[in-house]
Amino acid sequence: MVSKLQQSIVVESTSENGALGGLRMTKQRKLVYDVLMDERDHPTATEVYIRSKERMSSISLATVYNCLETLSAAGLVKQVNVGRDASRYCPNLAPHAHFICGKCEEVYDIGLKNDAEMESVWALPEGTRIDHLEVAMKGLCAKCNAKQKA
Ligand SMILES: [Zn+2]
Ligand SMILES: [Zn+2]
């Protein structure tokens, strides 16, 4: 998994002219992106809005939704769908799966073991290339599982 430090280096190197991943960063987009980067707990759009408002009181929920959509479309942010609940947002661009705890609803980033190639993890047909990984696992996180056993 790419560490926070590594990822911020990647971001800096692509944002010299105010663009990130080819996307023009408006003040609002940058703010929404920063909110996601600062606390990587897979917040919903509403939670992103509450946090954004603390830094820019004029920002609206509609603007936050727009920014999230644009950032997702540009591939800078991943949308995580947790059952029928509101989508969550994840700025981790390293290949990873999501583990969703059925009890506390916490979402965890699950990286690949020992920097494994994505292709080597699955029984893919020979010659297949993965461009986008979207894997969700459900179960009980270690904390909830321990509580359940006790
Ligand atoms: Zn849990
Ligand atoms: Zn994630």
C-alpha cells in the first residue's frame, strides 16, 4: 500500500500548475480533496460537506457533491459503495480492496501483501490486465469480532 507520505509526493509532483491528474483544481475541489486526504476514514458526502464547511463556510452541499463527482471521474478519488447506504469516498489510489465491517460499518483499506501484482492475486485468464480494482469484502473487523466472541 502507498503510504500517506508517498502519495503526497505524487500529488505535489503533478500539481505544479494547479492541476492534479490533469484536472484543474479549483479552490473548492482542492478543499474537498484535502478533507479526504486529511482524515482517511471513508466519509460520506454529507460528512465531507460538514468538514469542508468548517474550513470554507460558504461551500454548499451541491458544490461538495459536484467536486466529489469530478474528483471521482478524474480518478483521484474512489467511490465506495457500502450496500444500500450512501457512497463513501476514498483518496487512496494504491491498488486496494475495501473491508466493510457489518457491525460498526467502519471501512478499511486492504492493500496487497508484499507489494504483490494485482494480476497475481486472482485466478485471471492468461494475459489479462487489470486497470481498475474494485473489491469489497464484508465481515467483522478485529475489534467487533473479539467483542462477539467475548
Ligand atoms: Zn467493526
Ligand atoms: Zn479505500
